[in-house]
Amino acid sequence: MKATLNPLLFAKAIADDTRQKIMSECCCCTLSVNEIVEKIGLSQPTISHHLAILREAGLMDIREEGKQTFYTLNQERVAFCCGQLMIKFAPEEKATQVMLNVV
């Protein structure tokens, strides 16, 4: 089930430095929570909190294997949300028009 665009959730999700680091680490690969903890250097509860916000915004794809959960950035969702923000807040910009012509 794809979440509908909620600009507030999207903005909240990408506004935090830790969440941006998590998004970068999970951009092109799938990582377990423990792997994310190792890469970011924060506690497991802190990483889990930030992952919950990213999941709520629909920005992470999740795969469960036994007791472990693996995360990867939903790049399509990131692109869609950014495009929707461009349409809403910068409809007359050349970049927005180019994007609309491509889509």
C-alpha cells in the first residue's frame, strides 16, 4: 500500500540530519537495523525512532526475514514527493515544466 503524499510528513522526514544520513546509507542497498546502527554510530533505539518516521512518510521499503528487518530507500517515492512539491510551490519554474514534460 502506497501512502498518499503528505507534505508535512515528507518535510519532517527529510528535515533531520540523522534521517538524511540513514537515507544516504540505504539509498542503493538494503541494510539491517544493526548495519545502519554501525554505519551511523547511534544507538539502536535512536535509529529505530528515525526509521519509523521515514517509514511513516513512505520513504523506506521494508523486508522482514525472521526477527530481522531490512531497509532500503524508496527512491521512486522520494522523486515523486519532490516532484509534487515542485508542482505545488514552483509551478512556473522551468525545471518544473521540464519535469512535467518528462512525466
